[in-house]
Amino acid sequence: MRSVMALMVAAVLAVPAVAAETGFEQAQVRVSTADLDLSSAAGQRMLEKRLSLAMTRLCGAPVFQSRDELAHLDACQADAMQAASPQIEAARARRAVAVAANR
């Protein structure tokens, strides 16, 4: 069974995850952004690292490095990033507003 993956950013729990389609399994991994300064380059790098680790948890890591396995992994990661993009951008926007308000 193919999995539809959704990364949920912990700061955006009110946003529903992508609905599972018929015949698809849905999995979620929470990625915390509460301790990150997303207005800084260091905060952005840490977010990318956390997202990468979350995608490995969701999609797995290649074992045999076969073309089919790598294609499946790429598709899984693309699905996960597409599903997570609205939450990630919302977290970045909230952090940018908070930083601007504190200046």
C-alpha cells in the first residue's frame, strides 16, 4: 500500500493533515519549530535538517540503491514536502510577523 505522507509542523496543529485517499495510508511526523528563529539563516538550516530527518522517518532510507527504490523514495519525499508546504510557510510567516512586531 502506498503511503501519503504529511509532515505536520507543531506550531500549526490547527491545520488539518492531507486527507488519505482510498487505498492510501496516511502517516504523520511532527516537526517542532517552537525553539527556532526562522528569521535567521541558522534557524532555517535547522528546520531543513529536521524536515530531512522527518522525511527519512516517513519514507525510509534507500537500502539497495536501485532505480525503482530511489524513484519511490523521491516520490514519497516530494509528496511529504508538498503536503507540508502550507504548514511550513505558515510557521515561517508567523515567525517573521513576531520578529517584525518586536522591533
